[in-house]
Amino acid sequence: MLDAPQSWPSCLCHGLISFLGFLLLLVTFPISGWFALKIVPTYERMIVFRLGRIRTPQGPGMVLLLPFIDSFQRVDLRTRAFSVPPCKLASKDGAVLSVGADVQFRIWDPVLSVMTVKDLNTATRMTAQNAMTKALLKRPLREIQMEKLKISEQLLLEINDVTRAWGLEVDRVELAVEAVLQPPQDSPAGPNLDSTLQQLALHFLGGGMNSVAGGTPSPGPDTMEMVSEVEPPAPRAGAGPSPKQPVAEGLLSALQPFLSEALVSQVGACYQFNVVLPSGTQSAYFLDLTTGRGRVGHGVPDGIPDVVVELAEADLQALLCRELRPLGAYMSGRLKVKGDLAVAMKLEAVLRALK
């Protein structure tokens, strides 16, 4: 982008002053050559202003500058990157999260980059941060976590819509969710991973917490026992500790009567539950709803599970006693879900079968 043509008096003055500058360069050469000759590498371009008017980009190679009347600015054409510092944002469902981004960009038009924006780096950072804020405010937390790649691609397009007019093009945007500072304030209308996991724990493992046969009250928050519906729990012996059944064993007895071919046809996935015991050992259980009427049992499934849920027995007990929020446990890493979250959502069909 060059300046508009000048009037003939202006062109005459411009040519005269340029001639005098060139004559001064010749008279004082070679001393003036040390100051007037500049080397421009291949990855740079030099933008020269002669008497305040911009010239075409110079370089790469050797560039001659006229003393006193030329000024210049170097423009790096290599790909560069910067990080958008993590900032607190509120998602559509009221969750507060700390989100940053990594951005890679390059200058494709050195003239525009010099002429249109004074501080190109600062302007690009602010544009990226504003685009990221607007995009995340329209989405719930679960969508942000599951579709980071899609959101990053949308941010790339939105940022480029602004920066291309500056001679700058963004090549890559990577969204980074640093932490979830506050869980969602309201629950979405449809099922979500948080409610599914909580209901799964309550249905599978804590079916006898509120009421059991004979009206036996549930244990307090410090202890938990799996109560059989057929016979009352055996009294504790004073001579020594009685063996305590792992709370996850309730998964087997709670699920087995409800398995059916219709449930297998509806879910069609295999799940594995890893429960870390206080001793440090890990107990595994599986729910295979891929063939026949489905199977549930102790150990790992025959094939590769679609979803793996892992948590400590103490955290499981805290979830059942409502001392720990499932979403807080999931976000803090105390409850881990590995696999396709869309497949994990199909556990809602199992919960409906238990009702």
C-alpha cells in the first residue's frame, strides 16, 4: 500500500532533496557507506520512509539508505508465537474457569503491518483474548472441554478476519483450559456426565443407604456398610475386626437383575470401573453391554472397554454420603473418566432401567 500521487511541486522538492542526499553520500563515500548500506537477511524485509513517504519493501540483500532523509523499520517474516495469559471466564452454565491460549502467527504483508497498527503484537494479543472470551461465554463447560479443537478452529477464523487487514495471518490457535475454579451453577436440561456418575454411584453402590429391608438406618458419614436385602448385617465381633466388603461389590448385585437384550441394543458399550482401595490396591469391575443380555462381573472385560471410570474408595464413600460433589471430584482429578464421553453418557439408559 503506497501513498497517493503527489502534486508536481511536491514531486519536484522531493526529487531535489533526494538528489542532494545522494550527492552527499557520494562525496563522503566510503565513510558514509558504513551508515548508508544495510544488510537485510532473507527472513526480513526493510520498510524505508524517504522524507516521510513509504517505499516498496527492500530486501533481502543490501539496501542503500540516503543519509538524513531516509528512515527504516525492519519486519520479521518468520512464524512467531505468543501465549494469551490465563484469564477467568464464566461459561454459559455459570462455571468459572481459567482459560488461556497459544497462538502462532506470521506477517504476510510487511507494508500493511507497519502502516495499519502501531503495536502489532499487543493488538494481536487483545484480538485473540477478546475472541476467546466471546466464544466461551456462549458455551457450557462440558462443550468447552469436549470440543476444544473445534473452538480453536473457530477462534482461528475469527482472529484472521481482523488481523488480515493488518498484514498478519494466524496459522494456529490452541485453547488451554488451565483449571475449573467453580462448577456450573445450574444443571442443563439433558443428562450430563456429572449427574450420570453421581446417579450411577447411588444406584449401583448405595441402593441401601436411605432404606433397607427391616428399616435399618444407613451408616453415618464415617462408616459405610453394604446391607443385604435378604438378611440383616452380622453384628461386629469385639474380639477382632470383621472383614468389610468393598463398597464397589454392590455394583454386581445391583446391576445383574436388570441386564437385558433391549438394554444391550440401546447402550452397546463396555465399561470398566477401577476402585482404588485404602491399601493402595485397585479393584476392577466391568459392565459389558455389547452382546447377548450383557455381563457384569469382577475384573477386567475380555476386550478393550469403551469407558474407564477410576476413583478411590474413600472418594466413592464421600460421593455416596454427599460430602464430595461429583463434578468437583471429576474436575480435581479425584474421579477420572477415560474414553469417549458421548459413550459415557449412555449410562443414563442403565440408570433408567434401574428405576
